[in-house]
Amino acid sequence: MRTVTDETSSSPPGALPRARTRAAGPAVAALCGLAAAAAAVGAGEAAAAFTRPQASPVVAIGSAAIDLAPTAVKAWAVQRFGTGDKAVLLGGIYTVMGLAAAALGVLAGRRRGAAAALFAAFGGLGAWAALARPQAVPTDLLPSAAAAGGAVAVLWWLTGPALSLGPFLDPFPGPSRRSGAVRPAGPERRRVLAAGATIGAAAALGTAGRVLSDRRGDVSAARAAVRLPPPLRPAPPLPRAVGATVPGLPPFITPTADFYRVDTALTLPRIDPRAWSLRLHGLVDRPLLIGFDDLLALGLEELDHTLSCVSNEVGGPYAGTTRWLGASLPALLRRAGVRSGAEQLVGRSQDGMTIGTPVETLLDGRRALLAVAMNGEALPVEHGFPCRTVVPGLYGYTSATKWLVDLEVTTFAARDPYWVRRGWDRTGEVRTASRIDVPAPFARVPPGDVTVAGTAWATHRGIAAVEVRVDGGPWRQAELAADAGPDLWRQWTHAWTGATPGTHRIEARATDATGAVQPETRTPPYPSGATGWHSVVVTVT
Ligand SMILES: Nc1nc2c(c(=O)[nH]1)N[C@H]1C(S)=C(S)[C@@H](COP(=O)(O)O)O[C@H]1N2
Ligand SMILES: [Mo]
């Protein structure tokens, strides 16, 4: 069966050194396994175009991995890869799948039935993952079934006798003229060609499936068609000196394109506002069901606010400031009539995320929005189109449900939202943070006067002071930019004079408006937000 020819050898085919003959067989077998996996992915993506993109086996298994990943792994992924965490996860899944498929191909050389059964089992895993998603529907089974069917059929075909078509149909008869490389002949050559063709066809099928589901689910036209009414209650103008103009310091208002993104959504929920509705129910006197136009008709208000993520490390980038536009959430709660005993409001997103906000916080007089726009434009899909919540003072994971479809007023005992179930703090009050943006870590700066600048936030409490010190020396008051209100971050600058050549450590700490100084002790983000002073080491040359 393993007839391998080699031009450099004068021996007749079949008399080659055994090591080379053996090397070609498993490689071809592994390739057949890879082709079967490619068929699975291609068929799965194609079928998902007709069901839902979330039901594609790879996406479903990835989503299950996100939900099942231990908290430490999730926190590490967010910190290490940030918004790129999803690409890294998918890359990892494809790598593991590729290795497993190659191994199954080799197994198929000896036990074809067992290999086919294991491919089918992978399909079963995809089906289980798809059906275990929070919003699963029975048809979510289909992409995994297509994937398993495709893989088993391709494996059976590639490893079976059908490819022995006879030498006259072989497009490359005889040994290679170009090199002395071992080239499989006969059935194996045809298997290699067939496997290659299968991989190409599967890639085309999968790509077509992706393109089709992107087109079917596209909401960009619906988003462009949203007509935002002028705010009934505009935000007060920002003080002129709200931003410090120092090169390297981020702008006071974060451009939407630069706004950080943190979520568990491997495929973005794409919701047409015409098909969207929001249910408010639970411990209320008058449950509500409102559509998007009803929401816009409630009378919108603007809110300038700094949103931040609990997973942000000291000095990290996961905070941004934007002008939100939306309907008042406290007003809607009052309209529904919150009953006594209500403790938390659980927001649920279209993809099944649950985020719990204390009712007491929502009704203590602060502004909170059912936001539909940021910086004057309908929410981008990745930031929650068509509607999300925003509650100043709380980290995103307890306040900022994107792709919001349901609000339930309930008790703490009745429901543990997604992150609380994973051990994160129930309230998620934003801790005081100060970040040195300029100079950058390990920057080289000239001696003499060095401008130090940064951003500090203690959302909803406000920033009263920022202090800076160099090499553990005395703390000096930084100069604060104008205060735009407690719900917004505050930029600051400090003139470090007499910088001498060498390596220096700059540290910053903020005091919030309650008078509490940021603690020095470094704690990690889990379970209630990072603490500690940010420091930057620079070299004066
Ligand atoms: N549906 C949904 N909403 C979500 C999340 C999520 O994973 N899914 N993540 C939350 C977290 S942890 C944060 S910090 C904010 C981030 O919002 P952004 O991506 O618009 O910056 O969204 C919150 N809302
Ligand atoms: Mo977050």
C-alpha cells in the first residue's frame, strides 16, 4: 500500500529506506484528518448562515470556553490581550482542533471507525455547546450536525478505497523531477490531492457562510436610519479648561473608535431596533414592554460620564469618557413602581449576559440611562446597539448591560448575575484610580523640567486632588484641570523640576471628593477592582 518512489534512489519503488516510507504515510493520514476538520468547519459555518452565527460549532465551543474558564484565566486574558482576547481564543481553538484532527487522521490509518466516531463526538460537543447557550433554539443543533456529517464523510472518502482510480488517471505519474523529496505515489498521491482540494473547498464554503451570515445579520443600515431626537435635557457645556493639552495625554472625550471594549460576546449580537423591545418586570406594580420608538419618545437626556472596567489594572487603559444620550432609567423604574423588598435590577442582554445593579444605587438621585447613543451617534454594535444601561459610579460589569433586552427588579437572593456567580463583588463601586499617561513607561526624557500628566477618576465621587512624587521623595500637588463633575475623570499635570540624569520612578495618587486617599497597597482586579499607586520608571539622559 505504501509505495513511495524517490528519483535519487536507483531501487525500484517499494524498496526505499523504511524510515522514509513510514514518514510519508502518517503525514498523508494527518492531512486527511485536517481535511476532515476543515470540512467540519466549512459545513458548520455554512449551516450557521441559515440558523444563527452563534450556533456555529467553533463559536459555540468558544463561548462555552469563555463561560467555563476559571476567573483567573478570564482576568488574565482580558489584561494580557484586552480587546484582542477573542481572536486569541479562536486562534487557540483552531490550533487545538488542527492538532486533534491530525492525530485522528493518523488513527484513521489503523482504526477508521474509531476515528470517524471521534469526529462525530466533536460534532456532539459543538451541539452540546450550542444548545447550552442562554438563548439557544433547537435549530442551533444543525450547524454541528452538518459539521459532524461533513467531517465523517470526508474522512471516509479520503481514507477509503474510492481514491484508487487507477494509474491512468493520476495527473502526476512517475517520480518528481525537481527534487529528491519523497513523493507519495498511487492512491496516496491522490489522497493528498483530494485532501488539498477538500481543504480549499471547505475554506471557500466556510468563507461564503461567514459572508452570508454577516450580510443576513447586518444592522448597519438600520443603525444609520436611527433618527436621534434632540435631548430634552442637554448636558451642561464642559468647562473650557477640562483637558490638559500635553502631547501624549489622551483627549478628555474619548473618540468612539478608541473607546475600550470588554465583553464575553464571541459574535456580536446584531439587533434591528424595529425588532427590539425591552421588558421591565419583576417586583414592580406596572410591568412595561417598550419598543425602540417608545424609548426615544420618553424624552432623552445627555450624560457626560467616564465608564471603566473592573478588570483594569493599575495604570491600565480600560476607561473612557463619552457623551451618552438616553432615557432616564430611574424615571422608568418610578413609572413602573418599584415594590418594597426590591434589591437589585438585573439587566439581561440578547446574548444572555446578566448584570445586576443595586436598586438603592439606582434610586439614590444619580443619573442613570438607557443609553441609545454615544458622542452624538447611535451606539456602535460593539458598544451595545440599540440600547444599553449606564450607571455612574459602578464598574461596567454591574451597571452597563450592552444589547439590553430585559430588566428584572428582584432580590439579591433570587438571582446571581453572571459575574457575581463567578465571585466578583456584587456592587462594583468604582475605586479611585490615577494614571500617569506622560511620560510613557521607560521613556527617555531630557534633564531639567519634565512635564508629568495623567488622568484620575473616582466616578460619581469625584477627584479632589492628585499628588506626584519622584523617587519616594515628598508628595507634590499636581495641577488639576477644570472639574467637569463627579461622574467624569479629571486630567492633571505636574512640572517636575530639576530632573537629573539617571533612572527615576514617578508615582501618583489621587484623593477622591470624600477625602479618601488612594491606598498604596496593590491588589489585583479580582474581586472588586485593583488598588494601588501607579508608577512609571523613566530614564533622564
Ligand atoms: N451584554 C454584555 N454587556 C456587557 C458586558 C458583556 O460581557 N456583555 N461586559 C460589561 C463590562 S465588564 C464592561 S467593563 C462594559 C464595557 O463596555 P464597552 O465595551 O462599551 O466599553 O460592558 C459591560 N456590559
Ligand atoms: Mo468590565
